[in-house]
Amino acid sequence: MITVIGSINMDIVVETTVFPKQGETVFGRGFHTVPGGKGANQAVAVARLGSHVHMVGALGQDAFGNELRTILQQEKIDDTFVRTTETATGIANITLFDNDNRIIVVPGANADVSRESIDAARTLIAKSDLVVMQLEIPQDTVEYALSVCEELHTRVLLNPAPAENFKAEWMERVAYFTPNETECADIFGVDVESALERFPNQLIVTLGADGARYYDGTQHVFVKGFKTKAVDTTGAGDTFNGALAHALTTNQSLSEAVEFANVAASLSVEKFGAQGGMPQQEAVLKRLGGAQ
């Protein structure tokens, strides 16, 4: 059983061919509302791969909150510990322009994921094979959750996004740590090789389409990515983390788990939306078999 503690957002996406100047109004090309939030994304990735997953988070008493809760339930994610608060549901306002994006995140109810939320889920955390967290909920809550997991001897996979919310002293409480190359450099202030050698079999650095790497205590291990034609890379990192969590709790070795996660991420970028392309286990195993 995997427990995901993290954010739940509605992504509000606008596509435009003309980026407006200050005070200017322009016509857009497309509009979408897409379920998101790194916590919910990773929970969906885990669930689609067949693991039993619980979500700890918060939603508002509004239309977005109702819709997102329904989606969690449809994905067979247990939402018992997703609180409903008086704060509006979190959103990410995303403007797509000229193959680039600009994003404004309003945390909303995600800021209400508190120590009390963790205490309420304490029995659940104790029973979990792995807890997965990111950094889109309050820093104090993450720190408290890490201390509870340590006390209960529950392993943690921490994806440090956004990286500025990470504290270096947390590394001793984390079983698996999954920054990308930029986040790794920002957090540790040294080159990737040096950082990896400090945290063998704990620090897994993602390399986008090139895959991921870690240090096994003896040598640097590169696990190649699966080359594919990307349509939308938004959910690739979240798919990687969800798939890694699933694989690590199904008796796969670290190298096997990273390869499984790479293949899952390659499938995720072939469709639109962070959650839209997240694959089922059968698709990952099929591509994994073809890649070997």
C-alpha cells in the first residue's frame, strides 16, 4: 500500500498565438481544465499501475473540489484523508504560447494540509509500504510528516518540487530522493556526480528523455530513457515518481524500478494533460518487454 501526501489542483490552461501586453486583450486558441497538482498526479500514476493508494490532501467546497474528488474516486484512489476545507481549491493558471508556458499557482486548500492532516492519517502511514511526498504543501507539514514516518519506520520517497522548499537536513529521513539535474544542483550546490556519491542508492537524478542515474556505492548507474515522440511532457516527472514508487513496493531492484519508471514516463508524454497519458501497467510491461 502506498500513501501519497500532497497537492491537488485544477489546471486552467489557455492556448494563445499572441501573448498580451499589459492592458491588452487578445483572442486565445484553446481552453482546457485539467486535473493536476503533483500529489494527485503521482497518486493517479500509482493507481493506474495497480497499486493500492491513499491520498492525504485538501480540497475546497467548490465545483473544482467536487470534480477533483470525483476523479480521485474514479481512479480508485482512497480519498478518506482528503479534507474538505473552506478555502478554495488550489489552481494552476497555465498560458501556453510559442512552445513555452507561463504558470501562476494559487495553492488554495493545499495550504490547509496541516499537522492535523498527518495525525489523522497516522494509522494509515504506519501500515503503508511507502509514503510519497512533494513540496507543494506547507514546508512545516512536510517536515512533520517526515518525522512521523521516521517514528513509524515507514519509508519515504520525496520528489523535491519546487526545490526551494527543501531542507538539506531532511535527507537523513528520506529513503529515495528524486530531483532532476537542475533541482539537484540547486539543492546540493555541487556537480551531479559528487551529489550522487554522497547518497548511494538514495539519490536518483532524473534526466528527462535521457532517463535517470544513481550511484550504487561502487559505480554510477545510468538507466536510459525510452525514446518517443512527445505530445505533452507536463506529467512525465510525476509519472516517473508514481511508477518508481509502485515498482519499489513490488519487489523490484532499484535498477529495475528506475527502468520501469522511465518507460512509464515515456508513455505519459504521448498524450495531452498531466494525468491524460499516465499508463496502465499492461502498457508499461509491453513497452518494457520490447525495449529489452
